[in-house]
Amino acid sequence: MNAFLEISSLDIDFPIPGGTFKALSDINLKISKGEFVSLIGHSGCGKSTILNIVAGLYKATCGGVLLKGREVTEPGPERAVVFQNHSLLPWLSAYENVELAVMQVFKKTKTKHEIKDWIEHNLKLVHMDHAMHKKPGEISGGMKQRVGIARALAMQPEILLMDEPFGALDALTRAHMQDSLMEIQNELNNTVIMITHDVDEAVLLSDRIVMMTNGPAATIGEILDVNLPRPRDRVAMASDTEYNRLRSEVLKFLYEKQRKINH
């Protein structure tokens, strides 16, 4: 069976004065449809670079990415990216920010009425329908991130690429956002690739955790299967032995096997 998304023999070199810097070396990963995969590792291990190659924003030096058997060479609406910084346009309301993405994808296939319903539906999914006419400057950081996720979901992407989407949020907002994401993924069965620095977040949300070795020439060190039943409840998980075993496996990898040099 072919993988839904396949990263194969992927290397990337960046030019630097006097030569090249090998950021990633021989990355191989197969992801199934509807799977939630987290990438975790120390800063500088190329997590965002992998995401950018899958998004079609960077081109690999060797190897590449296949989505449903077709090579990824440029950005496309079937891959939506949610960044740590929500990147909303400040002069547009939450509704208008989502509308921009929807018009890009559905302008020719949905009527005006259908487009309006679809935008409202996606804002409702992230619990932002009550503030859809507010501008980014009038809402909190967590609410902005919700709008960013609604905008990505509204493109009906086959893959959601998330680059530390909750990294800039306070702990309580972050927990709410993780719960929302679990709820949405349970409902839509999207394929998600998420970068995180947060071990608990990775174990709570993922089906598999991909642990990266330190750069340069970073590669996949270990892959951990997370066979915890869904839906997952963070409070119940805190005392779950399997959850705690997985958590300590990731910590062991990050802080013993991949101890930062010079740090």
C-alpha cells in the first residue's frame, strides 16, 4: 500500500560563505491518511525545514516528497500551514481573513451564499463565531490563533502543517487550543504534521512522535508510536502509566541521547 504522504531520502543543503551547510540528511517518513504526527527535537534540528519542504516552500537538494503519489514541487491548497505567528491581516476582520483563503480555493465552485455558510462553519469549529467581525487587534492571542486555524481548515486541506502553533500562548490558552485541535481532528480526520517543543503536547495529540537528532545533517533518530485510546482526556492522562512511559521515552531521547553540545 502506498503511503498518503511519503518523504524519501530527503537532504537539504543551504549555501553559506565558503561552502554549503547540510541541514537535513536522509529523512525517510511515511504518513497515513488521518494520522497525527509530531516532530520534536532541539532548536536547529531542521523541523521547520521539513515542514517547509512538505509545504512546497523549500526545495530538497536530494530526494523529495510525494503526496498521493505525486511529487510536491510548489505550495498548493491541499497543504495548509498554521504558523506560530497567526499571520492574520490586521485591517481585515476574522471573517474576512478566512474569506481570503476560501475565495482562493472555492471562488469558482461555491455560490456567494455557500461561501458565507462555509466561512461561518469553520469559525464555529474553532469557537470563534461570536467574534467573527472583530479585527485581530481587538482579540487575544489565543483567539487570533483560532482564526488562523479556521482559515487553514476552510481551504479543506488534505494535510494540515502546524509549526509550533501554540508556542506563543500562555499555558491555559494552550491547553484549550490542544483540546480544540483534538476535537477538530476527531471530527474531520485531517492528516496533521505538527512541530512542537512541548513533550506533553506531543504525547497528548499524536499517533506517532518523530524525534530528530541534532543538526547539522539532522535526521530522524527514533519514531515513537502513541497507542493511547482516543478521545484523550488530559486530566486522566496525567495518571496513565502508558502516557507517562511515552513521556519519559521522549525526554530520555531529547535530554540523554541528544544532549545539546556546548549547552
